[in-house]
Amino acid sequence: MAVDTHELKDQLLQSDAAFRQLVIEHHDLDERIRHLTSQSFLSTHEQIEEVSLKKRKLQLKDQIEQALRRQRTGDAPAQSH
């Protein structure tokens, strides 16, 4: 039986510290980006920061998706409990 993505993500969050760190950092970046985009005006520094944060967030999303694919296909290393 196939495990849905949400269940798989929950399993990895509980069992894989590296995956958990990726998700936490992704969430933190999302919050900072939301804060920046809610501003009516961004300084040049803030505009550069926003672009940089968005790039890093996309990198993290790719890493999260890659970990989910590995887990789904059984290519992930065995987790010790």
C-alpha cells in the first residue's frame, strides 16, 4: 500500500533529524519572506535579502522532495530508533 506524502513527511520528521532540520529551516525562511513581502517598501538590502532567501528556500524544497522520493522508493538509509 502506498504511503501518501503527508504521512511520509510525518514519518521522516519523527525519525530523521536532518530532514527535520530542512523542514524547520524552510519554514523559518518562509516566515521571513512573508514578513519582507508584507512591507510596503523594501530597502536595497532587503530586496537582495528577499531574493537570496527565496533561492535558499527553493534549494531546501528540492532537498525535502529528494528525501521524500528516496524514502518512497526505499533508497533511504536505514534509520536507527
